[in-house]
Amino acid sequence: MRVILQFNNQGRGILWVLNMGVYLNPKGISKEEWLEKYSEFKSRSFIKWSDIPDDCLPVILMDNFVFSAAGIGVDKKEYMQMSASDGRTKSIYIVKKSKLNEELEFPL
């Protein structure tokens, strides 16, 4: 779960609680193209959390049969849940946090 507190120009806050995780949805390019272009590394098998560099995060590309999803493992728990075997084809991409922050609406 991720909790975000945002303030508007009058100082009023909005609390966002994200239960479904954080997903990559680049503009003007497919998830697959974006990941091929900007990832540091790709694997079709599980990568240990401890092997992921501190300046990077795993992005798990999941084939949902009708569409693909690119979930970002923002912490070990999210990564373990998204990368768990569940019958879907998954690829794990390692992406620099700075590159993800350029694409997302709010920084990680």
C-alpha cells in the first residue's frame, strides 16, 4: 500500500491510499517499447530483491491476455506480490528510479 498526501494552493490536503499498486503507463509509446528503451536489465525469471540496485526498481510486465500491465515494485512486498507465479507470463525489468520519476505523475 502507498499513501500520498497532496496539498492544493489553499493548503487543503488530499490523502491518496493506493491499494492496487503503482503502474507504468507511458504516453506516446507502448509499455513494452518504453521498457526495452529505458530498462537496465530484463529477466524472465525471478530476481532477488537484494540483487536490485538501490537506485533502481523492478517493473513487472504482465500479460493479462487482453492487455499488458507494467507494475512497479515500489518495495519488497509489492515486488513479491507482483512477481509471484500466477499463470501469467511475466518479465522483470530493472529501471532507474530517476527514469521512472520522469514518467510518473508523482515521484517514487
